Amino acid sequence: MKFLTFVVFDSTKAADIAAAMDRIQVSPPKGYKVLSQFVCVSPPFPVPPNSIVGVSITEGENAEALVSANYTMLLAGATIHRVPLMEVAAGAAAKVEKELKR
């Protein structure tokens, strides 16, 4: 399953968070993938002053994979929010909506 993952952290923790993110990407937990990663130029929602927000599209096969990746980031000082995603092909929104109504 794919997730929109927000990682929020104090700017003083940037080096620790970057190192943790690199460890996860170089040697990811089994069943976990980072598909793309971004740093927000401005916060997408209210965050404490001097915070940085990173956004990733991630994929997790099971809860253990997600928890393992989360734990590494939590130990480095991050707050993590994961939003489950449902992929909808361009031009197929009405078809998907009909299928969901059943």
C-alpha cells in the first residue's frame, strides 16, 4: 500500500534526520520502499517555529515494515504522519467513484 508520509522535525535535528533517512533508503526494512522524497519550501500545515517538513511517497507491505521505518525516524527526533493513498488514473475518477459506491 502507498502512503503520503509527512516527517516533521526541528531544524536543529536536520543532520540526525538526514542520516536516519539515508540509512532507511540504503538499507530499507523488508517490505518498505521510499518511492520519492521532497522537502517543503514552506510548511503545508501549521508546525512549531523552526520546523522542517519532509514529504515522501512510501510503500509498505505490512505494519512491521512501517513501524520499523517509523521507529528509526522517531529515534532521530521526527514526528511522522502517514496518509494511505489510493491511486486513481488520470481520467478515471468517475469510474472509480462508481465502483466505490457499490
